[in-house]
Amino acid sequence: MSVPTTTTDLLAAARRGDEDAFRRLVEPFRADLHALCYRMLGSVQDAEDALQDALLRAWRGLPRFEERASLRTWLHRIATNASLDLATKRPARVLPIDYGPPGDPHDGVGEPLVESVWVEPYPDEQLAYEQRESVELAFVAALQHLPPNQRAVLILREVLGYSAREVSEALDSTTASVNSALQRARKAIGERLPERSQQATARSLGDDRLRRMVADYVDAWQRADVDALAAMLADEAVIAMPPMASWFRGREAVTDFLRWAFDQRRGEGARIVPAHANGQLAFGSYRWNEDAQAFRAHLLQVVTLDDDGRIADITGFVDASLVPQFGLPHELR
């Protein structure tokens, strides 16, 4: 018996109950679908839950797939609706800057929040370069402020390029309603986004300057050189460390916080390793662990640059389990 290889053959086999054929049929779309769910929900785990639900719906719905639209379009429709259903059951994700006012760096960061309210960083290595702008941290955080339906309309129209008619069919709505939702979503999200994306900023700065900046940042951080780090900050730089709600704004406040944070280490060594998350610069941060005699993962930093190449935002996600998800080791020796 021949093994199905073409989309037509895989679809026919899947409709006959061949689970392996179904897996091979949807695998080329998995990364794209996961990114769609992440944009909708702001959480990697929630995106995975929505994707699994969407794939189960697709498996059960294969007999009703009439191929009037492409397989990609059909799967996007299912994933969007699975995400919408989940979005109504869970609170919208935010960043600390949206959760409350800035704090005093001399007070430290306080206790972590127990509830899961934070936007999470996204491993984007499987996405095409041109897709990474649409998972940047500021964009995903801004999306979470939209009502779920507006969020879906904006993603389907602006990110995935569907027509108003196609979106209205996907959401069981009307073209007029879709156009109205898109107009409101554009206005709301435009008020929260920087003028230039991190992809555009990186292109304008150039690879050589970015490499020097990364090297200088790593060097300063590992030497606990607060003055060197301060020299790299924008005037209105922000630093936050979810799951702690505290965040600090302004070069002086961020510098004071960094001085406090390095003092807390009491001379313990640290390492940071460049990575990539949400289409922008990121770093895995490691602390010395005496028992293991190794540097162990501590947090993942996602760094946002301004147009001049200065650091505008450092979001340090304090969750050691995140670091290996971005292709970095759990320990450094």
C-alpha cells in the first residue's frame, strides 16, 4: 500500500481515519497556527491549549471541509474561534506597565502575583522573518487591550491578510461589522504602539552596531557595571520583572534599581547569554548556584531598543523554566 504524500492524498487518508496522515497534513501549518493563538491570548501555554483544541476540532470536522477555501484558511478559522472561546474564559494578559503605576526602585520589586495575568515571551525561531514583527512584545501586549473580537479581526485582516468578506465568514459576522471593528481596533492599538517596530529599528541600526550593543550589554551585566548599563539606557527607559507587579521608569530610577539588584547578589557571579524572543533581542540570565557549582537559569530578558539604539525597555521574566524554551541550556559551567 502506497504512503500518501500529496495534500490531496493526505486529506483523503485523514478523512478515512488515518491519524498519521492528519498529523502530516497539518504539520506545515502548526507554527503559524500557534503564533496566531499566541497573538490572540498573549500566553504560550494558552496558545498551546487553543491549538490543541483547534486541531481536535479540525480532525472531527474533516468530513465537513468542502475545500471551498484553502486548508490554511480553514485551519486559521478554526484556530481563531478556538482562541476566542478560550479568551472569554481567561483574563486578558498585561505587562506590569499596564497593571499599575511605576514604583520606587529603593523599595525593591515586592512579592510575585499568584494569578497568571502577564503576557509571556514567545520563542519565534520557527517563524519566517517577516512574521516576527507581529509577535513583538509591544504589539502582543497592545492586542490584549482589545476586546477579543476586535483582536481577531485585526489579526486576520492586518497580520494574515484576509479580506473583510473572509473574516466575516470566519467569525460568522457581516462585512460591515468587520470593517467597523477593524477601524476601532486600529485606533486603539495605534495609541499603544511605538512609531517603529523592533524589526525596522534593527534594520536601521545595522548588524554591526547591534552586535556591538549586545556584546557591551553582556559585558556590563556580567561585570555588574551599573554605570556602563546606565549609559546604554534611553531617558525614559523602563524595567519590569513579571511576575512581580513593580516596574520603574526613567534612567535614574532604572539605574537605582539595577544598583539595588546587583547589591542583592552580594558579589555572586552572573552570566547572560544572547537569545531571541518576540522578534527582538533577548538574553538568558544565569545566577551562580553553590550546590550545583554551576550558573543556573534565572530569568529571560526581552529588550526593546529605541530608534537611536538605546535601551528603551527591559522586561525580565522571572521564570527559570522559560530559558530552555529559547534554545539555551538550564546550566552553564
